[in-house]
Amino acid sequence: MTKRAKRRVVERVQTGVRMEKRMLLVLKALAGALDITFGDLLEGIVLHAFDGKPPFGPETLGAVAALRQVYHLDLDASDSHLLVEGRRKR
């Protein structure tokens, strides 16, 4: 059995991460479109990033582009260290 085919047992923990709302909506919709859990999607993105590999192929990037339009997500990588918390509406 190759390393790719071998299942790995891990310990998962619940987290309370805060994230930009539209980004979260795109990610949740993408997970649904790929028929995987939100957590599995995030784990995959992070593992690819840690290895310096792109997490998505052309077809998935097309789905991401469409979802970004649906949810009006106009942020990109150049915004990653510039985001600040806005005031909540009451």
C-alpha cells in the first residue's frame, strides 16, 4: 500500500476561528460543491500550503471564481495582512 492510499488517524479539536464573512461563505459553499466537510477543506488547503503546492486545480479554481462573484468576495492575496476588524452594526 502506498503512502497516499494509507489512511492516517489524527486527533481533531474544535476551534473558534474568526474569519471574514464572505470568505467563510465561499469556503463553505466550495466544501459543499466538493462534497467534503468544511474542516476537510481547510485541512487540505493548509497541508498543500505547508508543502508549497497549490490546493486547487483549474476546475476547482473556476468554481471558486464563480462563488466569489456570488458572495461578492473582492479580497485577494494582496489583502491578506491588511484586513482589520470593522465595527459591528447593532
